[in-house]
Amino acid sequence: MKASVHEAKTHLSKLLEAVARGETVVITKHGVPAAELVPARARSVRIGSLKDSLAPPPDAFLAPLSEEELRDWEGL
């Protein structure tokens, strides 16, 4: 299905219904395709899903770097 920018602004709800039915809507600007409305991808990452399942970092992880490690880090 194609819709001009004006039609897309005026009938966005109807275009979203068409997308929900599986259609791809091409939005045109002066007759030239400018964008596509397609169904959103399902979320595959859930923020916080690993909460309480990971061990805290070892103390050495938060310790200051040695002089040698600091020089390596800074590329000197």
C-alpha cells in the first residue's frame, strides 16, 4: 500500500491498522518512496532479566590500576 506524506499524517491510525494486519505501507514524498511502515520487531532483550543471577565482581575488579596497567591503558 502507498500513501503520500499528507495521507499518512491524515490517516495514520488506519495505516497502522493495515500494518498490524501484515501490510507494508510505503510513504511517498512527491511520488517518490521516502519511508516504510512495517510491524515493529519483537523485543528480544529484557532489561533487568539477569538481576540477582550474577555474582558481584571480585574486589580486584574495582581496585586501582597498577602503574604498569595504567601506562598500558593510556598507551604510553
